[in-house]
Amino acid sequence: MERPVHDLLTTMSVDSDGRTLRARLEMLWKAGNMVRRGLWWRLWFKSCTGLLFIGKHVTIRNPEYISAGRDFVAEDYCEIQGLSREGIIFGDRVSVGRFAMIRPSGYYGREIGAGLKVGNHSNIGPYCFIGCSGHIEIGDNVLMGPHVGMYAENHNFSRTDVPIRAQGVTRKFIIVEDDCWLASRSVILAGVRVGRGAIVAAGAAVGMDVPPYAIVGGVPARVIGWRKTDAGSRLETGCHGTT
């Protein structure tokens, strides 16, 4: 008796990474559909220097403010809003994960936000929220886990006779330098610079600058270790600014 075709596809031609022929065909089919969608969206982007891989049910608003480098990936169900003073700029081989949201501006007539710049070979993880109403800059080779939040504005609340929502907001930059790892559910607040090579532990809330190659964790985040032995001479009792 002949074996069913699906059995052949799942058992024959396993490559060196363990992928069956069926798995490779499914991957090619998905990539082809993403490229097809990308061909449409590249007509509307401000600039694009390579292929766009656009997943299913991706929401892209104001694409004329968005620039992308080579092999940009927007995974299924993510949302990218382009409307911003400085635009949304993605470097080469940047990916935006499933259900992630990039919002520089509100949808209902609020002041236009600053925007976002992401370096080469960096990712925005699944379910991340990038609130780039203040300028956010993410360097090269930055890893971002699921559910990371970056908020470049704070509500003003000094008056008690006026509702907080009526007191406006203060917008500040966020800068994440090259080769950082922001672990799952970490939060980066307005005015923070995360130094080169730093690691932000899962669940940490970062409200002060992180020195290069520091490992920070906790709420509020504090230095809990160093990636370089010569960095141990730095003050380890908190997250302090870099010069």
C-alpha cells in the first residue's frame, strides 16, 4: 500500500537543522505570502531598500512616515502607526513581533509624537508596546523579549485640584544603545538611557540610566551584576547615568 503524501512530506528529506520537507514548504509558503503583502506596502512607505515581509492582519497607519531597510519583518497582528514628527525608521533586518504596537501619536487629535529609530539586526518582541511620543532610539543588535513596554512620556500630576488627565504630559527621550537585552515584561520609562551591552531583567521597571554592561533588575531597577569584570568598580547601589 502506498504511503499517504503527508507522511512522505513529514518523513523524507530532513535537512541538517531537522526540518522536514513539509516544514520547509510551509515556511516558503508563508514567506511568499508575506513578500506579496510587502510588495503592496512598499508602494506607500516613505522609503524601503529591500524586501518587506508583512504578516496577516497587520495594521499600518500613515505609511508615508515609515522607512525600512533590508528584510523588514512585521509579524501577524502587529500595529505600526507612522504619524510622527521625526518618522518611524527601521534599519536592516528588523522584526516587529506578533501583536506588538508602535504608537508615536494618539488617534483622536492629540499632539503629534516624536517618533522611533531602530538600528540594524534588532527586534521588537511579541506584545511589546513602544510609546514613542517622545523620541525613542534603539541601537543595533538589541534583543527584546515579549511584553516589553517603553513609555516616552509621563502624565503631569503636581496639582490636586485638577484631574490628572487634564494636566497634560511631559515627553522625554528613551535611548537603548547597541547590544542590549530587554527581557520579558521589563519597562523602560521616559528620560532613560540604557548603556551599551546592558541587560534588563524580566519584570524590571527602569526609571534611571543604566550603565554600560550592567545587569539590572527589580522594581525600581537596581544594578544586580556586571557583564564585564572591570565594571565592578562602578557604584552598584542603583542605576546611575553615564557620561
